[in-house]
Amino acid sequence: MEFRPILSAMLRNKTGAILVGLQIALTLAVAVNAVAIIMQRVEKIGRPTGMDTHNIFFVSSYGFGPKYDHKDTIRRDLDMIRATPGVVAASVMNAIPLSGSGSSATFGAEADPSKVTIEGSYYRTDEAALQTLGVKLVEGRFFKKEEIDYVDMQSSKFQPVVVITRDMGRALFGDEPALGKLVHDGLGQSATVVGVIEHMMGSWVDWGKVTQIVFVPEVQPGPMARYGIRVEPGTRDAIMADIEQRLNDSGISRAITLVRSHDEYIARSYRSDSRMVAFLSVIVALIFAVTALGIVGLASFHVSIRTKQIGTRRAVGARKIDIIRYFMVENWLLTTAGVAIGAFLAFAFGQWLSSLYSLPPLNWTYVAIGIVLMWIVGQLAVVIPARRAAAIPPATATRTV
């Protein structure tokens, strides 16, 4: 089939073709960048946490009254929780990973305060935190029970030993082994690295240093106590209710302020990313649907104004498949022109987004996939109008003579 007659016919009604071509170009540019952002958010949400998140929950309590003994309360609570059937481990900790709330500090490999510049999350916890969080220790050991310091008031004291994540070790010491090295805080105090955790995410999902973490063997003063509890798979919700009831019935003058699963914290931290994925997915689906309707409308219009021409072609021997192929090729040319412009706009738009919001550059594979999908959508959209055109009988050519 020659393309010249098809192009000539399109140019005689060029306004509609230009508008639909621009619609295709804009659809490709917007959809490709939207999908790129969706995939970045999906990848972000799907990052491994390094923890047994599905089987962990947290409990917070707040003590009050003159008879409240914070250290004794923690001891009694942990003894009760750890003895509960189905509980794997429990510990007291100052913050909840991936909750959006926690503590951070700067650290250094040298005692010089001007070189204490490595940022990381800061967790105060006890000897059971490793088992409670379900993280993997790859070097050294975790804290011993006798190393846990139950402090009576807030202070800037740095404990003599710490456990860090592998990413924190790399940030501090590069490729050198972190085990046995000294870590310094901003006050010039030092601690020895006694253990290295393979991987774990800290409190803030949007922070670039979320995997740089330092654990300290210290329990904060009251009156607030926060417990992390890890249970056997499939028992979390039942044990959550059981532990809450047991704590309420313990006779201690305190209020249980929170009982929440780790999954709930994570879902809340990623809520804006999940909403962005849902919103952009709907936008992409809508603009593809609108563009498909535009192609259908243009093809239907061409069929209506070419009824006599189609009948004449049928009268001189054109088969139904020839009529269908004519409209398919016509639409393919229109779509190709649109995606050629759209590809350029996609990269330009992607570069603008990258510079404005510090996003990764647009991957060319998204554009290539978008072009193929746009061709497929275009061809599918024109099938019904093309079949309707092929159904026009040859006698139509003589009706107005």
C-alpha cells in the first residue's frame, strides 16, 4: 500500500489529525514520566527493612503517681511479656524504626569534633533488641545484659560499646573492618564497635541515610516506656490484644498509650508514596483512555466523510481487508508522528523534573515501552471504525449520482 494517498487524505482534513497527533504526543510524555515516578515510589516502598516487620508490634506506656518505679516497671513488664506463649523476644527501646519519629546524631571515626560529621539514627535499647527486631548480626556480638545502663535522667553520656549497621560502618571507616574500631560523638566521647548488623532501616523513610544506625546499651528514664515485641508468625494480632490486657491488669500506676503493629507504622510512613502511586496510576489510565477515544473519534469522522469514496473503492474491487488496512495504516502514521514528538517531549519533561525535584534521569526503556504501548492502543482504537468502514457496500458509491 502506498503512503502518499493516505497522507494526502489526512492533509485534506489536517486539523483533526494535528490535534489527535498532539494528544498522542502529550499522552506519551506525561504517561512515561508518570510511570517512571510510579516505579521509583514502588521501588522505595518495597525496599527490604532488614527486620521481621510482619511479626513485630510496639507498646507504649506512661507511668504516673508517687509510687511509680520506672526501672521496676520495665523489669516486671519484660518478664511478663517474654513469658507469654508465642512471644519470641521483647525489649525496651527509645524509638520505633520506620515510624517517622526517632533520634539522630553525628558520629566520627576520629576524636576531632570537626570531623564528627557522619549522621545516623540513634537507638537506645537492651540486650534483646537483636532478636526482637529480627535483624542479622554479621560480625561480633550484641550487648550483654550487664552492659545495659538504666539511666535516671537524660544526659549526653556515650556508652562504652555500640553496635552499628554495615552501612554506618562504611560511612565511618570506608572499606576497613568496623569491628573493634572507636566511634566518637560530638563531645569527644568514644565507644567501641562490638557488633555489626547486616542491614536495617531507621526511622525516616525519606532520609538518604536511613540505613546508618548506631545502637547504644541504654534504657531511658521514665515515665514513658516503649516495648518492641516479636511473636511467632500468624499470632501477632491475638498476642497484641493479650499483652495489652495483661499490662492493664498488672496493677501498676500507668496508662497504656499505644499498641500498634510495625506494619501499621510502615504503612503510615509510606502513605504519601502509596497515594502518589495510586493517583498517578489513575492519571495514566485516564489519559490513555481519553487518547484512545480521540483516535476512535477521528477515525469515525473519517469514515463518515469518506462513505462514498469507500463505496467507490469497494465497487472497483477493494476487499474488506483492504479498507481495514487503509485505516490501520493511516492511524499508524498518525500515531508514529505523535510518538516521535512525544518521545522528545518525554525526555525534555523528564530532564525538567530531574533538575527541579532531584529525581533520577528518565530511563529510555520507559520511553521505548511507552511508544510500543501507544502503537498498540492506537491500532486497537481504530479497529471498530475500520470494520465499520469495511462494511460499507459498493452500492453506496451510486446513491448520490
